[in-house]
Amino acid sequence: MVTAENLYKILYARYGTTGWWPADSPDEVIVGTILTQNTSWTNVEKAIQSLKEGGPVSLKRICSMSTEDLEVAVRSSGFYRQKAARLKDLACAILRKYGSVEAMAMEAYDETSNFLKNIKGVGQETLDSILLYALGQPVFVVDKYTTRIFQRTGIMDRPDLKSIKSAVHLFLDGDTEALKNFHGMIVYLGKDYCRTRPLCRDCPVNKVCAYAVSNADQSAQ
Ligand code: SF4
């Protein structure tokens, strides 16, 4: 039976160090966590690029931009009115309470986690992404790719947030850089192979994946 640790090792052999999350600063990470909701990363990149036309992406600049200008800048990420409003709320709330992302990163995990989860638009995946990639807290980010891959490979029958996190923290607990990279590798696997219609033939996990093995058995009969 394949485990989360097996998956990590196979993915590391295939992808190595991914450098995920792709951003120039912790501020840009936070902006990206809102923009990526319900859209592809390609659309996020376009929106970030558009924001960069006005200078480096910072919470200070986002907070001081007019809602209209922000909507125009993030339009390519979809749901742009909602995202512009959420971005501005989040940026201004962080600056009001902490003054900067760096200062927020000095606070205790429970304090920042409770603060962030009470801000509109910060769901579990967004919260964990900010905690891990912007604040350097050792938490694992679970997204739709993670759930799909853990289920298809057979690591778990019914993966949920709690069980996935427990399985990953069993072998990567406290290792912030490895936790960052594991999520990055899962994003790549999901984009490259484990799509809605999976491309198992060339997938690096196919020899141990329950879905791929059972489909190969069926086609051999
Ligand atoms: S072998 Fe297929 S089902 Fe399994 S992880 Fe790869 S793409 Fe997904």
C-alpha cells in the first residue's frame, strides 16, 4: 500500500525542489492566495503582472489603491469584484493590526491563525497557504489536487483535511521547507497528470497508484 511518505519520495525524485510558492515577496504570496481562488494559476500570473505594472506588489499599495483600479488590475483572475474587495480588506486588516507581514510573522501561530480566519474570503486553503508560504509556519496545504491524488493513489479511501494533514505531519512535522515543497510537487502532479481525466500512462506515480494499477488490470483482461 502506498503511503504519503512514498508519494513524497516519488514526487521528489521527479520534481526535486519546486520553489513553490512562486512570488517575489511574502506580500505577493498573500495577494496570490486570494487571486488563485476558483481560477487557474495562469490567470493569477496575468493579474499579478498587471499589478506589477504599478510597482512591486505590496499590501501597502493594495490597501491604498482605489477599488476601481484594483478591479481593473485583477480582472484576469475572474470574480474580480469580489477578489478586489477581499484583497483590499485583507491587506488593510493586516496593516492595521500588525503594520507589515514581517511583523505578523513574529506573532504566535494561534494568534495569527485566529486573526486571519475571521477575515472574509480567508477559507482553510487560503489560511494555510498564508501561514506556510508567507509566515513560514509548518502547516500542510490541502487543495483539491491533494484530495484527489490521495484518494486515487489509494493512500486513503476517503481523504479529508484532517486525515491528510495527520498523514503528512507524521513524517514532515515541523519541516517547513519540505511542507512547502510537497504541496508544490502535488500542484505539479495535478496539473501535469492527475487531472479530472488522469494521464496515468506517463505519471511518475503509476506503478504504485491504486487507480492506475486497477485500470491496467482491467484493460489486460
Ligand atoms: S497514476 Fe493516474 S490516477 Fe494515479 S496519480 Fe498518476 S495520474 Fe493520478
